[in-house]
Amino acid sequence: MTTTSIATRLLDHFGLGAAAQTGDWPVRSPIDGATLAQVRTHGLADADAAITRAQQAFEAWRSVPAPRRGELIRLLGEALRQDKQALGELVSLETGKILSEGLGEVQEMIDICDFAVGLSRQLHGLTIASERPGHRMMETWHPLGVVGVISAFNFPAAVWSWNFALAIVCGNPVVWKPSEKTPLTALACQALFERAAQRFGDAPQDLSQLLVGARELGERLVDDHRVALVSATGSTRMGREVAPRVAQRFGRSLLELGGNNAVIVTPSADLDLAVRGIAFAAVGTCGQRCTTTRRLIVHEGVREALVARLKKAYAGLPVGHPLEAGTLVGPLIDGASFEAMQAALRLAAAEGGRVTGGERLLQAEHPQAYYVRPAIVEMPAQTDTVRRETFAPILYVLGYTDFDEALRLQNDVPQGLSSAVFTNDLREAETFLSASGSDCGIANVNIGTSGAEIGGAFGGEKETGGGRESGSDAWRNYMRRATNTVNYSRALPLAQGVRFDV
Ligand code: UN1
């Protein structure tokens, strides 16, 4: 079966046949470069109208009780369960990630829906002791307003769902600008939501709207004061533009930007675990997760053994069609991504790096697709190239002798998303997790840097942007807090003992 015929079957499945064939925007599969569909794109006037409609939806939805709002997300979770296979295939087709990871992405969506349903009865505020007699203080969490979501190609559905499920239970409509590389997944998600909304019955129109097209649509969300929160996932360069523009109008932004995630392997580490953990995190999704392991900081005493095992594992990696059973590494998203990888490898080599792998594969069969052997690059030092995020499967290896030095190397990059240590030494593990250890938003012991569960807060520090999405108390990003003081006495004492008798 060709990718085009698989796409046709899946688009029909989601009821998108005609809508996805008659537009102006070709969608190509990274698997073979074939055109999968032609979608209709939106213009700035559409973006403006979508925000207006979302604002109207907000006025109705904010007053619906939160547990009832949760019911809508419960129904979305059901629709996702029913269509897990089809959506997982579509994600694979459009991103090139292997089917197991495509299905995993949908599972992540189901998980966040379940989480959000529970949350819809737990949007708790505090009660606070008042210093004044006959007074009570509390805080109330209210819906925030229109949420704009800008998402990247590599998790074309899950990152939307983290934002969407929480935004909806918190009382907010969402306008979504997906990556222009993955509009089909977005259209399918929208179709599943519409199915859920129909079963729900009386949801306001326009709780979920899609803007398909180029970056100017995202810019519209960024600059419009009616968009209360802009949640953006992408490069640090994108975040550097988004953050000041949103701040300029005193909007809120939630940023998930680049990562340059390291694994430290110490002398006491279980190397079997380390090899598997590093391989999945470094080459999964063809190195195109924001949580991908990009640096290996390994103790000189185990360096040779570990690197030899990793090279062996890399040499045997099944690279190929992501929908075929047995494949572990699919293609890069496009030619630009391949060029960026090759440029980084050339620079690393010029800086003294020893490169193993990294070459293009399957070029004869797929001249329009970019399959690569993931690369291991043994570096003499943490150079500029190592400190930059290249969104491709390159693992830079650095040696260390002293654990403090390993920690310094781990932290000495501009990004701060994810990190891990493989060790059986309690002191090293706890130091890594302590205030003077990893400076990342995610710090793991004896597992890799990627594949986080939705229950925890997801995000990172420094150039990663500081945002936290998904689990824990990330829901607070999507609500506004009001502090309330209620006087149930017959007097009017002032705080701080102030006297003002009129
Ligand atoms: C991303 O790459 O933008 O932790 C998100 C992970 C996934 C999410 C990645 N749960 O790798």
C-alpha cells in the first residue's frame, strides 16, 4: 500500500475525504515524499473571525460547571480510545514516527483526558486565615479566556491535547494553529472533538477551532489581546519572538522550547539499562523529540565499554518505513532537517569530533525522503555545536572523571528541559536531583530523558522557556486566581490596624 492510499483510507475514516483533497496546501509524507492530501488554508481574516467566535464561546462555557465541562473531555477520551489505531497511523504517516510511537502519542492523549476529567472536580483554591474577626479569605480559580495553541510537527496531537483537555475543563475555548507540516492529524483531532461535542449535546459552538496555514496565523494569536494565553511549542528562536510580543500586551504565554538533554552515566551504572535507556531516548522519533537525549556524559572508566555497546546497537538499528513491523527509526521530517543534521556533523567534526553514522539511507528507494543512520559523535569538549540543539538523531559523547564536572557539563548549555543519571550510587543520584544538581525541569534516575508520563508537570528552564504543561498543577496556567475577603460581621475593621473613622 502506498502512503497516499493509506492516507485516503484514514481521511475517509475520519470523514475528511473531500475536505482534505480540495485545498491549496499540499501535505507530504516524510516516509516517501508523496503528497497525501491538499488541505485548505486559512487567512488572517479567518484567524480574526475564529478569535471572535472563541470569545463568544468563552462567555457561555465559563459558566458551565467544571465537572460538566469534564464530561466533554471524557467523551473526547472515549472517541480517542475508539480511534486510537487510526489516529496513531495518521500520526505515523504525517510525522514519520514508528507506529508504536504514533499509538503511544494517542495513548498520551487518552491519559491527559482521564487526568483532566478528574481535575474537573478538583480545581481547588485555598481558604486563608484572615487577621480580622468575622472575616474569611479564600481564593477562587476562574476560567481565563481564549487559549491559543501553537504546536510543532513532532507531537502533532499529544501536545495539543495536553493544552486542550486542561483548557476545556478550566472553562476556555481553544484556537489551534498546528504545524503546517501536520495539518491532517489536526483535522482528525478536530473531527474527533466534534464527535464528542455532538454526544455531549449542548456545548457552545466553536470551543475548538483550527487555523491551518503559515506562521502569520500564529502571529495573529500572539498579537491579539483577546487571546488570554498563548501556549507555544517549538524552537527557542520561535519562543524568543513569541514571549516579548505576548508580554507587550500583558498576555500570558506558556512556552515549551528547545532541549539539549543529557544523560550522565557513572561507574556504578547498570550498563544494560543505560544502553537501552539511551538508545530509546537518543534515536526514538528519529531524534526529533524535545526530550531527545543529545548528550552522553560518561565516566572515563566505563566510557569505552558503553560507547562500544551503543555503536553496536546503532549499527543494527532497523531504519525504514515507520508503519512496517520491526522498524525502530523512521525518516527525518524533511530535507531541511537532513541538511541541518549534516551541517551539525560537519561542524562537530571540524571541532575535533569523531563521527560514527549519520549517513543518508534508502536514498535510491526514496529520493524524496530522508532516512539516516543515527550518529554518535565523540567530542573532545562541549563545543558550540554540542551546546546547540539540532533536531536530529545526533548523540554527542563527552567523558568525565569527577561527578561535579559531569554536573557542570550537564548544566552548561542554554537549554534546561530534561536530564537523567544512570547510577546505583545513592549519593550521586540524590546529588543529581538536589538544588545543586540538574538545573532542568525534568531530572530522572535510571531512565532516559524522553517518554515522560502525563501526570507530572512537563517543561523546562532557561531557553526551554519556563512553561509547565500536562499534569501536576499545570492547570493553573489556564485559569485566573481571585482572592476573596468576605466580612460576615457587623463591624468594619481595617487590615494592618489602620484607623479611618468617618
Ligand atoms: C515533545 O517532544 O514536544 O516526554 C513532547 C516525551 C513525550 C512528550 C514529548 N511524553 O518525550
